[in-house]
Amino acid sequence: MITKIGIVAEDIREYLDKKDKSSSLEDIVKGIDRERDSVLMSIGWLAREGHIVIEGEASEGIVRLVK
């Protein structure tokens, strides 16, 4: 499972890099075509590691890549 989270996390980083560094949670789920649960776990991992920040409420928040 840890490997899968890491792979999805990299997909999210690449997606955000192409989308001007930020996107909504729903757009990320649709854009990388991964299971929502995997995306949420990966976003948590990226946030904990300081690679992204989440702005606003969780369900409607914006995920932004940290430069």
C-alpha cells in the first residue's frame, strides 16, 4: 500500500505542476484517474512532507504545490 501511495503522490505532483501549481481535490481525482481514497491518502502524505498545502475546506479545498 505504501508503494501505491507513493506512486499516486508522484502522479499528483506531476498533475499540479502542469496545472499552474494548484487544483481542486475533485479535479485531481478526475485528472489523474485514480481511486479517491488513494488520492486522499497521497495528498495527506504530500501535505505532511511539506510538498503541498491545502487551502479552504477539505471537500472544496484547493491543493497547491509548494515551490
